[in-house]
Amino acid sequence: MIDPRAGRGTFLTFEGIDGSGKSTQARLLADRLRADGRDVVLTREPGGSTGAEEIRRLVLEGDPDRWSAETEILLFTAARRDHMERTILPALADGKVVICDRFADSTRMYQGLSRGDLRGLVDTLHTLMIGREPDLTLLIDMDPETGLRRALGRQGSEERFEEFGPELQHRMRAGFLGLADEFANRFRVIDGNRPIETVAGDVLATTGALLT
């Protein structure tokens, strides 16, 4: 097992409510950095490795009440552990830039706060099994109603959390902004209620200092 604290690379994560545009911004940043000659790994959670992608199908498809919050926390932690071992840590050890669409902050929100007061359990499991925070987290802040319309408009099979409705979106936005205050040393909040190109410019400017 690679030491989670080791590695010469840079670990960036994107967070935000469903439909915030974070996945698009993660991809655009990866494309730009690759064009500039950077060695980039673009990945996602849950997923990013073979085992984690199998767990992704379990937690993102099906009835909204399919799993209890406690079970979801265990599933997400298992997926993240496999993702770290097989994808993230080897890439960081090789000096690459790792860009991840969602990470532990999403679990702190969706399972830790949205369906009960389980934040302490999430953090305990994170310390025991993951032991690594991103170098920089970009929170794409989005109006909850707009985000929900975007998310449901995708009409894909992975809509389990979107189906909890607008109340969850509002709670998640407030929660993510709270995390940005709690972890102010690594969070940067980007206004996502603007054209994609404008948001991408802010993302690039925000990451520039860390990557120079």
C-alpha cells in the first residue's frame, strides 16, 4: 500500500450539488492542463477503478431508499479505498496531476448530513481507511433549482439522489458552503451561475498558483 501522504503529484477535487457543472469543469481543466503538457489523470467518485465502478452502480441506481445512510457510508468508503489504492495514489506517486469529480466531501454531505447526523462516522472512517485530503477543492456553487433541472434533464440511469428532490439540493448547497468555511485552507468557491467559459477561466486562474 502506498503511503497516502506520499507523492510528488497534485490532487485536485471538484465538488458541488447535482447539476452544478462540476463534471464539465473538471474535464475542461484536464483538457487545458494536458494541452499545456501536464500529465493528468481525470477520475471520478464513486468510481475511478474497476471495483469502485461496480460499487457505483449499487449506490447510484435504483430506488432512492434502497440503502440506509449507514450502508451507503460503508459502500462509498469501500469504493474510495479501492480508488485510492489503484488509481489516485499511484498517479500522485508518479508526479501526475489527479483531478477527481467528487471525493470525501460529497460523502460528508450526502451521507453524513443529508439523511441523519452521521458526519462523525464519515470522518472516522475517512481517517481510518483513506487518510488523505485533496491539495485543493473547487466548489462550483450553483442555484439549487437550476442545478436540479439540469440534473434531471440528463435523463440517465444514475438519478437516485436527484430523486430526493429540491429540498435535498438546498440542504446540500448550504452544507457545501459550510464545508468551504470549515476547510478554508483548501476550498475555493467558484460561482457556477455563469457561462461555462467564464467559470472555466476562474477555475484555471484558481488552480494556477498551485500548479506553478
